[in-house]
Amino acid sequence: MKTIPYGRQDITDEDIQAVAETLKSDFLTQGPKILEFEENFAEYAGAKHAVAVSNGTAALHLAAMALSVKSGDKVITTPITFVASANGFRYCGAEIAFCDIDPETFLIDLDKLEKMLSSVPAGTYSGVVPVDFAGYPVHAEKLRKIADKYGLWIVEDACHAPGGWFIDDSGEKNICGNGKYSDITVFSFHPVKHIATGEGGALTTNNSELYRKLNLYRTHGITKNHELLEQNDGRWYYEMQELGYNYRITDFQATLGIQQLKRLDWSLKRRNEIANRYNNAFADVKKIKTPFTGENIFHAYHLYVIQTDNRKGLYDYLHAANILAQVHYVPCHLMPYYKQFGWKRGDMPIAENYYDHCLSLPMYPTLTNEEQNYVIEKIRNFVK
Ligand SMILES: *Cc1c(COP(=O)(O)O)cnc(C)c1O
């Protein structure tokens, strides 16, 4: 059996053809494909605006900048995420406060969050960064109520969940990134994610002022928009009005994104089929706890995470069989960088217990049934 990774991109001949055409066009970057990708992505997510950028981490940093996060601001996130969810706000000098996870969904625990907020003076925290972990959409409506009560902004890290949705109290379907409850939602197009552009990312928002700032900060803080200029020396004239970055995506990456987005629904369907096959295969296996699937949500299944007692043993056994299962994630608060701020083992007991038992099994749309059967057989063999 060839090596089976935990996640993998799917690039078709048509994708390659489309990218090749852009490579032969007049624009390699800052051309028409970026806007087309942004429009398609905004439409898919049901948001007013999308901004495509160089990667998901840049997207998080831009979100922090657009929300004027500054040194000393306190920002809350979950410890069970990729470090970038916290780092994007650290870049602006924010202090990161971790809030423990829900033992079933592995998402930030909204009851604990509310306790955290109600036990300190109003205004202590400025924002919250929920993560749609593994593809499970956060209940952004409940979160919005809490955020409004305590005056927080919300940046939803939906890098795991493009196309995921939950049904809100009014019965409406909310696709991650639709901007109804979160101020800004952030996505990544790294090859292990649903849409691959090499490196790449995007932000969605319904707020036109945030949209303006995201565009400005993505390109050095430079504008050529005549209505916004302080003066105008001629048609060449532009102004750098703020300190921004070069966080642009290229046109040929945007072309790949346009192509990949067309197959997102297929990818989500396949991922759900794969999850169901795992669920059925492990239904009678006591030593394997399969992921929780709540009602009124559509899981995007970036990851399929099981919990098991002998995680290290299973990891080593699967790797010896060429199955590259992975651990997501080493808790962020236990990273040496974050430990220097005083975080330590024992601070986030649910997250730490999760980390001690979690293992991500292969999950990507081109995983064949035969390959999946091989993974299942090996796991059943190990735990029996
Ligand atoms: C992948 C990922 C990111 C960062 O995305 P990059 O495109 O790799 O910079 C941020 N948050 C989460 C939860 C991710 O999985």
C-alpha cells in the first residue's frame, strides 16, 4: 500500500490547464483573476465582501489590524487550534487569553467563555477568535449574544470549515463566513485544506469599512482611489496612508482557487461519506471514540479526529504501516512561546486531556474506499 497522508490536495488536469492560461496572460499578480475569485468566494459564503490574501495567517493578521487591535488588548481563543489563530493577534501586540474547550465538540466552550467574561470588569477583553475546529461550525449566534453583552468583536477562524453551516434559532442556515454573526471570517487555502492554492487565504465580512481597511492593509496601506487621496498630483499619484503589508495572492493562485471552489461541494460530500464509513466501522470498537456530530449543523470535516487511550502506540503502528495519521493540535498554551506568559499544563484540563488522546485519521476527498478499508483494518487490528 502506498503512503496514505492525513490530508491531501486534489489538482485536476483542468486546474492545471486553467493555471497555465493565466501564466500566459498579461498578469501574474494584481490582475483580474483575484477579483473574480473574491466575488465567487463571497457568493459561495453568502457574504458581501471577500478579500483574497497570501495565506491564512496573513488573513488573521489583517483581521487584527482592521479591528485596530493594539498592544495590551486581550484577545480570547481556544488552545486547540493551529498557532496562527493566536499569532495573528500577537503580531499587533495583543495578549492571548485561552479559554478551555467543550469536551464533545472540541470547540471553545461558550459557557466557560461567559464565565471568564463575567468574572472581570467590563471592557477587560476586546475580542474573541472562535475556531471551527476540524470543520465543526461554532454556534456563532450564541457567541454573538455573549460578544454583544461584553462588547467583543468576533473573528471566526473558519480555516477548517468552508461550506460548513449551522441552523440558527430562526431556522436559517448559516454558512461559515456569511458575516451574519462574525465581524470577519478567515480561511486558508493551504494544500491540506478544502481549497488549495499553494499558499493562500481569504477573509469575508459584511462590513464595508472593515472591507476597505483589509484591502488597504493587504497592499502596503497604499491607495489610488481618488476619493480617498489627500491631494492629487496626476494620474500616477498614489498615497501610502497607513503602514500595511504585501499580503497579496497571485493571479495564477486565484485561478487555481476559482477552479477548486467549483469542486468544494463535491469535496464536502466525499468528506462526509468518508466520515460515515469511519463512524460505522468503529461503532462497535470501545477503544475508539469517534467524533461528535451535533444536530442542526453540517460538518465540513477538514479533520476526522478519534480519541483513544494508547494514542502514541496507535500513531507509531499506523506510521509503520505507511498511514500518516497526525495529531491536531499540540495545545497552543503549552507552546514554549506562550508558556513564557505563564501558561502551563493544568490550566486547560479539557484541552490537555483531548490532546493526550487525539489522532487525526486520513481524510481527503480522493481517499479511495480501498485505502480507507486498509486504514480501518489496521486500526481494528491494533486495538483488538
Ligand atoms: C491552516 C490554518 C491556519 C493558517 O493558515 P495558513 O494558510 O497556513 O497560514 C490558521 N488557522 C487554522 C485553524 C488553520 O488550520
